[in-house]
Amino acid sequence: MISFEEFLKVDIRVGKIVSAEHFTMAKNPAFILKIDFGGEIGVRKSSAQVTANYALGDLPGKLILAVVNFPRKQIGPIMSEVLVLGVPDQHGNVVLVGPEKAVPLNVRLY
């Protein structure tokens, strides 16, 4: 069990995917996402293994949730700056997590 204060240390924000491209150098099929969080966070990059459930054209404009306060992580030739959140479908493939209605960018999950 963790305390509420410990949970609040994880900064989960709403962002909008502005572009997606194939991550051809990834070990597993993945996309490179550029995500706009607005405000002081701005646009950040992330690698996401979501190719089983999404086509490139499905992703721009989609609102998603991501952890924005983890350290950056080198994934192949790119520096992943946020952790995009998802859950597995019945086949174990990632389904992105996001708000079901329009909300402002950069709002925090609570």
C-alpha cells in the first residue's frame, strides 16, 4: 500500500498526440509519438508499442494520459521524454488510456 502523498508524486497529465511515425529501429514494432501537453511542459516525445491497435493516421489529435515526471530514457536512437499509459487488450496489445471527453491539455490526473 502507498499513501496518497506518494501517489501525488507521479505526475500524470493529459496530452494530445500531434504526430506519429514508424519507429523503424525499435526492437518491437512501435511508433514515435510527439505529444503536446501545453503550458510549461510543451511537446514531448515518446516511443509507444501500440501498432497492433492503432494506425498512424488514428493517432494525431487523440488525447492520452502520460507520466511527465519520470527521467528521460534512451530507447534506441530516440530519447523518450514521457511514459504514455495504456492497458492490455484481450491479446496483450496496448490500448492507450485517455479521457473519454474533451478536456484541456496539461490537466493532472487525480
